[in-house]
Amino acid sequence: MNLFNDTDIFTGSKPNKKIFDLPDTDLMLFEGFFTKEESDFYYEKLLHTTKWKEADLTIYDKTHIIPRMVSWYEDKTNPGADPTGNDWTPELLAIKAKVEDEVSFKFNAVLLNLYRNGKDGVGWHSDRTENFGKDKVIASVSFGETRPFRLRHKTRKDIPMVEIPLTHGALLLMAGTTQTHWEHHIPKTAKNILPRVNLTFRQVKRNIVL
């Protein structure tokens, strides 16, 4: 299989680690975190076997279908979790375990996003803090087509926008006050591109009132 065969990314036995020197964020990129063989396998498996569904977003009393497909998985023992929700698959558990081993942090949920083509994307936003904590840790794993991940500081206009190509098998770690001070998005493109599967691992902690 020759999917996304960037030899520069998959050369060497260890992933290419980059720490970004930016204010108000702890941002780290691991290119080639998963091997070429692992990345191809997970891409095909997640693309074709995940229970994808459409999701909507309400803005100013208007509901819109978001331009991507999603799927949510969470430990059913977690307080407030949907007992009828998706069961973790062996592949998702294996991906989660490898990420947790690298970052020394435990996750209990993951949001999968499927960007089917260049018409799918996500606008500028910060991830929600309710149920996740103010200074949460998010581990983002990408399989498939490389898409640019753009970040901009919410108040520091003197800081240029940052663009990070999220390649096949890459891991991006966002921690500290990233969601408080930064926004990010995946732009759409008119290019004819292949799908991208993205997984964002989180630790969900709800405030349950008894």
C-alpha cells in the first residue's frame, strides 16, 4: 500500500519531535509517531468501520450541519457517560495506549472527525472547557491526507498565525492554557484530496449534581 508515502516523515526509528516556542501554550508535535504500516492500517480500519454520523451546531438560533463526520467514544464507567454509547474498539484502545505511554497522561474519551475531502473543515474556535477543565490536555492523532492546522492568539495580534501540517501518523499535543489563549482551525480547500481521520483524546470530568 502506498498511501501518503512521505519517506522523509517515516525515516528513522523515532518520531520527529518539535516543541513550539510560543506564549500561553504548551504545544508539541511528533511527526511519524505511528509507523507507516501502523498509520496505513489504522487509516483504513477507522475510515471504513467507524460509526460515522453527521452533527449540527447552533449559532444565533440557527442550526447548521457541520462540514465533517464525527464519532464519540467514552469510558462508560465515567460519571455522566452515555451507557448506550459506542464501545471502544481494539484499534482505538491500542492507539490510546500508545499516546498515553508517550505523554504520561490518561484519557477516557476520544472524538473522531472524518474530513471526507477538501470541502470539509472546521472554523476558528477553541475547544470547550466545560466537562474538560480549563487547562486541559488534548492529544490529536492524524491519519490520512495532510491538512494544515492553523492557530492564532486571541489577544496578541503581534504574534503571527502558526500553521502546522498534520501528516499521516502524526501526534499533536496541546496542553497548558492553549484553549484559553489560542484558537485553531482546519481550512477547506478546492484541491482534490483524500480523506483525513483525526482523533482528539480527552479526559472528561463532569460536575454531576446528585
